[in-house]
Amino acid sequence: MTVITMSRLEIDRMSVLRDLADDRIRVSEAARLMGLGRRQVLRLAKAYRQRGPAALVSNRRGKRSNRSYPTSLRAEVISFIRERYSDFGPTLAAEKLSELHGIRLGRETIRQWMMVAGFWKDRKQRMKPVHQPRNRRECVGELIQIDGSQHWWFETRGPQCTLLVYIDDATSRLMHLQFVESESTFDYFKATRTYLEQHGKPVAFYSDKHGVFRVNRKDAAGGDGMTQFGRALHALNIDIICANSSQAKGRVERANATLQDRLVKEMRLLGISSMEAGNVFLPVFMADYNARFAKPPFGDRDLHRSCADHDDLDDAFAWKEERSVSVNLTLQYDQVMFILEPNEITRSLARKRVMVIDYPDGRLAIRHNGVDLPYRAFDKRQRVNQAAIVENKRLGPVLAYIAEKQKELDMSRSAKAPRRRGQTNHMFKVG
């Protein structure tokens, strides 16, 4: 069975020629219906009788136009655009190709080529997506939107910092506010723990795609695809949902805009200029804000759950990483070597994986199958050629060199440790 692809015009002509072949219409009527001359109709009718519907299909279909530009010219133009003009519009790209390269082409030709190559989108593709509103959740605690808003909250009186905002989706009620230095995992650990102790466990948190909440690296190797914050919520049976756009979590975004106006001015009137003083004032501000702007929920139930006896918040809100134990019962963590004390349990852990648990308060535990292992730290920074023999005249330069190396090593550790402590702004762009 042969399948013939025909255009709408060719199908209409085939119907007319079929009626002509069956003597249902005359040649003059067929010419009028097809908009062709009498001789052209007779030619098509003869071809239709000899070859059937295939005679009506254009022989040019699927072939290059006789007026098309050479493939080599098109490749050259796309190469220039890719190297120099990838962010240019078609009109400006056409002008520069003519001025700088002597290639004179119409802007519509350039536009079509750029669209095929992926450098330009037509008007429909560039239209902003439509974000339709959705109804609020019915009950308090069913969905809590969370976000961090970096702003000059104290204007020129204090440093720039971040306000962590927890807002209930059902009521638009501010549930928790906290000033922190940066939007880091340990800051979210601390704020979320405070939230749970005050209100209980919600059904789900709703966040953006910040690296604290979601593993954004496509080439991330190893692990279970869960961030440290996601692991903590999973241990406490709380869901985390990441929004695809800012509009999807519009309630917390609009709350941020209101806070950047009202909260800043309230603190200005009170002369608040530090995060510590701001955190003391926040409960008072929240009470007034909720009295003014909170909405009554559709349902009367509060879906917050009390923390169960088996919910260990200290263990949940700790940084956890797996490490391999060497044959010498050592492991590396934070550029420090830890030596496991030999006993009945640790002697069998060579070449096995253990869990290093780094608590926010600075405590550190090494655990295997729920058992904390005894260990001691062996800081390799202490090994600085203590037995080297140096002439008295060269003692100064040698000491200066050793001090510089020690400083570099200290800086390398201080740049890594805040990645967990949450002390710098660059912390945790990936989970």
C-alpha cells in the first residue's frame, strides 16, 4: 500500500478530476472550479487517468528552492553569529554582517536562520507564560511557604543580611521570621527547628529551587539526590516541594515586598541597627502584621503535628556525610584526619563507610550502624618539619616561610568550614 502526501489544493483538484472522469461535470465547469485554463485541465485529466492521484503531486516537493542560498553561505553566517552575534537581534545581526563581513542578506532570512539555529525566538515563543491563580490550602499547617529575602533591612545603620520568612498558605499568616547572615543550610536548620518547637510539624514546606532545598547540579555524582535540608525534613516526615517559578509561591513573594517596606520603616523608627535587636523585635512586628493582613482559613483544623518522642531534632538538623575508613582506621573530614580508636567494633570497619555527623554547636560524631565510635583528631598542620636543621642566619626567612604556609592552610580550612557553619554569603549554592 502506497501512501501519497497531498496538499489541500491537490485533494480538491483530485475530487474535481474524478467528477470530470465520471462525466458528472464538463471541462469548462472543472476549469472554473480549479481556477485553471481549459488546456491545463485537459493536461491534468490525462495525467490523472494514466497515473492516478500521484500525477497531481508537485515534483518540487521535498527539494530545495531554486532561489535558496547555498548551504556553505548559511553555515558561514551561522558560524559568525555563533561566535560574535549570538545575543544580537536579526536586524542588528544583518547590519553587522553587511558592514563587517560583506554578507548582504535580508533580515527575514537572518531571522529564519537564527530561529532554526536556536539564537532567536519568534513573538509567540517570547510571550511570557501565563500564571493563573490557585486557591489557598484549606487548613493551617497544610502548606508553609518559605523563602529568604536578602535586603538592606537596616538601611545604612547596619549590614546587609537575609530575612528567612515562613508564611502559612491557608491564611497568609507570618509563622516565623528570623534575620541571618546568609541563606545557608545551617541557618535554615536553626530557623526550622525554632518553627517546629513553636508550632509543630507542618504537612509540607513550599520553597524555590535554591541549592539548600534541591540538588541543582545535573552532573552530581553519588548521594541519593537529596540535600542536607531535604534529608532532615525526610527524617521528620515533612515533605518539601520546590516551585517552578516565583509566581507559584506568590504569597511569600508578596509578603517579602510588604516586609521590605513596612518592616524596614518600623525598625528605622525604633533605631534598630543589628540582627540581634531585629530578631528581638520580630515577634512584636509579626503579631501586628497578622492582625492586619492574615485571612481566616477555610477549614477549622490545624494540621501541625507535635514532635514525636522518636523525633531527634539534634540528630535531624545536623550535617551528615559518609566517609570511607582506611585500613589504618583513619578517615578524612574537613581537611582533618580522624583516627578511630581500635576496639572490637572499629577493627572490622576497614574499607567500610561510616557517617560523620557535624552538629551546629560544633560537636562532631562518627557513627556506624547507630553506634558512636571513639576517635581522636590528627591535624596534619602540626607536621611542619620540626626536625629540620637551619643555620642561624637563615632562621628568619625560614620562619617567615613556615608562617606563610600555615596561614594559607588556615585560610583553606576557614574557607571550607563556613560552608557548613553558614558564616559567609557564598555558602551553599549547591546542596
